[in-house]
Amino acid sequence: MEWIDFLKVMIVDEKGAIVKYKQAAASATDPGLKKMFTEMMEEEKIHVNIIEDKIEQLKKKNK
């Protein structure tokens, strides 16, 4: 598998986690759990950005 393809799969996984944490935060009645799920969702968004940046770097390197 090419690394760019691998990273694209990882983005799909990260976005899936974002959806799950968003749903969990919306369902949580405990403020601490709601905060934790929201923070975890935000961390996954950061991961998506990091991976997207790495894909762009690899594309430029492979030109």
C-alpha cells in the first residue's frame, strides 16, 4: 500500500471517531463526560489536520 493511500484510510478512521465522540457528547448528561468526549473529538480533528498536511508534504516530495 502506498503511504498516501494509507494516510487517506487513517483520515476516514479519524473522521469516524469524530462522529462517535460528537454523538457521545450529545448524549452524555454528566458534564464531565460531555467535556471529555468534546475534548476527544477536538483532538481527532487535530489528527485529521496533521494527516492532511503530511499527505500534502508527500505529494510535493513525490513530484
